[in-house]
Amino acid sequence: MKENDNIIQSRDIKEIFKDLSMAPNEVVNQYRVAISPISDALNAIKESFASLSIPELKLPPFPKLSGFDWDRFFEEFEEECKSNAEYGWCLSAEMDIPDYRRIGSIADNQEAKDSLFTELFEANAYQLYEDEKNTIINESKTNGWHEFYKDCFHSLENDRLMVAIPSLMMAIEHELSNGNDTNLSGKPLVRSVKSSIEQEKEPGQFTIIIATSLFSLLENGIFEKGITGPRSMLINRNRVLHGRDDPSKWTKTDAYRLITIISALKMLQNYK
């Protein structure tokens, strides 16, 4: 890793922003104002690495959240994750946690969830979509998957959903296997990965909540058995990969959902 990359990927910076993501909105707003000069400097560095002399950057200490009710936060966050996961939406690596929580607390049906998350992906000139795309592509630089993901996103951006959807669905199993050679697939693979994360040395409560909702989504929704009968509103892995689904019904919302799952799996891999 280059010296410049070490600045952007500093463990201290990552930990501070992880804490920041769980803080109350008023604390978040105050802290964002406090670090805005540093954010501007980092953006300038990223744009002009070749010509800049890198200054030493220090973030102000994260404010103490005295009196903050963490038990209540985790209880509410867990319910919001369950609510979103029931309709096929997990928390991704690039998704803003307050936005995810807001949707988890105000929508309680498939159409409403899908509409709100689609708006989230397409807001501000598709900013969330672009962030997810860049993260997934940049973190997939081995074994041909870098080019695979570039082709997936190229297909999606050119309205070739009938190519993009099966590819993204297949990629979920690749991320579940983490590139390892395993005989497991489908639900047995999901359960195996879930078990391995639960057995990690003392995973934090935040990680456990995200992982639990993600694997519940996979086991009880996307990977739910059954390839015949009435079609569910929630896209199904078995119907897609076994050729039993109707490709004309695939939508960009389905693609965003699958991108979110891939992004979440990569995030959990990084937490290990």
C-alpha cells in the first residue's frame, strides 16, 4: 500500500467514522462542521496526489456521548434492520446509516421499501449507486472478478437487466464463498458463513446486528427455496439461476437490492 493510501485508510479515521455513524443526529452535525476543513483537505489530496506535499492531518477527538442510551440505540437499530431485511434490504458499505434507519422506521410493505431505497440509490445524480459500484469494483482485483463486476455495471447502465441480474445474483454466492473453493452452495453456504462470523473473536454488537439481518434476508427471502408457483415481489435466487423466473419482470430496483447485498458481504469480510 502506498504512503498516500495509508492517510486515506487510517485505522483511527475509520474508527472515528464508525463511531460517528452511530451517534445522534445533533452530534453528527456538530462533528461534521468541526472536520469540514479536514474533509476538504483530503479531497484535495485525492485529486492531486502527484503534486501535493502531504500535511500531517489530525482529526479532533470524537465527542463523548455522555448519557447516550446505547441499549436503546441497539434495540431500535436491530428492529430497523429486521424491518428492512424482511423486504430484501440490508445495510451496505456505502449507505448512510441515518437514511437506512429512517426507511426502517417509516415503511412497512414491499412497494414502499423498494421505492424509498430506489430513491436513495438515484438521489444526487445516482451518488449512492456510484459509491457502491466503485467500492465493489475496487475491492475485486483478483481472479477475474474485477472485470466481471465492471461488465455487470456496464450492462446495468445500458439497460441490459437480463444480463446484469443473473450475474449479480451469481456474484452473491462468490462473495459468500469469499473466493474459496467450497462444495457448499445456496442455503448451506449462507448458514456456513453466518456460523463463521458468529464464531469470530468477540464480534461487536453493531456487526452482529448487521450480519443477522443480512443472513435472515438471504435465508428467508433471496435464497428461499421453491422455483414454482406464484412469483413473489422479492426476487428469488433459485428462480433466477435455475431459469424459472420471468426476465421481463426484472427491474433496476432488483439490481440495487443485489448490489446492496454484495456490498454488505464485502463490508462484513473487512470486519473480520
